[in-house]
Amino acid sequence: MHYQSALAEEIRASAARLLAEDVGPGDITAQLIPEHQWASADVITREDAVLCGAPWVDELFRRLDSRVSLNWHAADGDKLEAGQCFLTLEGPARILLTGERAALNVLQTMSATATATRAYVDLIEGTGVRLLDTRKTLPGMRLAQKYAVTCGGGHNHRIGLWDAFLIKENHIAACGGIQAAVAQARKLASDLPVEVEVETFEELDQALAAGADIVMLDNFAIEDLHVAVEINGGRATLEASGNVDDTTLRAIADTGVDCISSGALTKDIASIDLSMRITRSYSV
């Protein structure tokens, strides 16, 4: 399935799951509010952030009640400042309150990934190095977080286990070596990129000799990354991975590698502090 089609389907399925887990058979507290009562509400961020998750929120309220209008004051990928109102909703008061938590849960998590990504991207600005995510995503949120990474200015590594080969230590051991693993990958799907993870210069030489498209330099020291770039000589795309944080990222980028991957973008995140407040309530 094409990525965009898969993403659209995931948005629909995710909205259905979120409403099922939170609303269940019905929001009993919302029933305290008269059915004819309408309201306007603002959603604000209490901290600086990069916005992400608007299509999910649109789908949530579409499913709840098509009468709800959403006026976005910012788009996914935009930087937000603490205290900024980025969304105004208007519609039946019951529905706004029923959808509030599901919507905020999506926005706070996806914006956290986008915000973390943007911070890393800013650190390597000007180097030409691409920042990549990994498969270390929150369970059930793979495509959502991959989308959030792109909103933060990063790039997606492989989406799952089907769209690229990543030959790691255990694959190498089970196949009988790097050369054998790469050769078998070419036979299985010659049109897919083949990446080999290496931990030593010897393995790097073997991966290059085998014709790997991408070589992941796993936990190489900074000085060793410089050497690896010289050994490679532009033959393969070099990806640095391991020991990546805000204190090492720029130094890694300055070694001349092509890209850096980090699981922290999707797994080591802190939710953005968001709030929804009703600003007007009236009868219709």
C-alpha cells in the first residue's frame, strides 16, 4: 500500500480506536449539559512546541459530530510559542467536551515527536546531514510518529520490515556472513535498498565489498566515524547510529556521514502541555 494511502487509513482507524477507548458506549458526564447548548473553545499550548496531529483531530470531531467547526490558527510543522492559541472549535458543547481528551492526547504526543525532531534538526543545520527516525516507535503509533518526524524536519528510515533490508548482527550470524546476507537480499528483492549494520572497520570493509547501498556505523566513536568516511570514499551512504543525543549530535554530523538515526525522536519524548478552555457558551 502506498504510504499516503496507508497514512490516510491509519488516521481513520486511529480516530475510531481513540473514541472507542475513551467514549465507549457514551460520555455520561457530557449528558449533564443541555443538548441545545453550544460552545466555542480555544486550544492553547503552555510551552514552546512544533504542532503536529491536525488531521487526526479533524477526523475525531468529524466522527463525533459534523456540526463541529475547527479553525486552525497554525498548521502541522509550525512552531508554537507558550500561551499561543492554535485551534478554535465551535459546536455542540457536549461534543466538544467528549472529544477534548482524545484530541489533546493525539496532539500532545505527536507534537512532542515533532518538537524533539526540530530541536535535533536545528542542531545539525548547515551540515547537510539528514536526521532519521527508527522503528522504536510507541506501540500502535508507527505511521503517526513517522509523520510527526517529517513535520519536525526529519526524515523517515524504513517504515517497517517490508520496505528495505537492514542486515544486523543476528542476520549476519544466521546467514553465514555479510557477503552471503547481501547476496541473498539482492536475490529476494533487487529493487529494495540493502543496509548493513557494522561495528568494526573489518565489517565496514566487508559491507562495502559486498555492495551494500547503506552502511550503518553502530556506536562508532567520533574519531572512528572520521576514519570510516575516508574508508568509504563515497561508495555507500553512511548512517551513524548509537550514542546520539543533543551533546553529541553536532560532532557526529561534522564527521561527514550522510545521515544520523535516533530512536530518541519517537521513544524518549515528553508530552507537550496543552489545554482546552471554553470561551463562550450559548443556546441554539
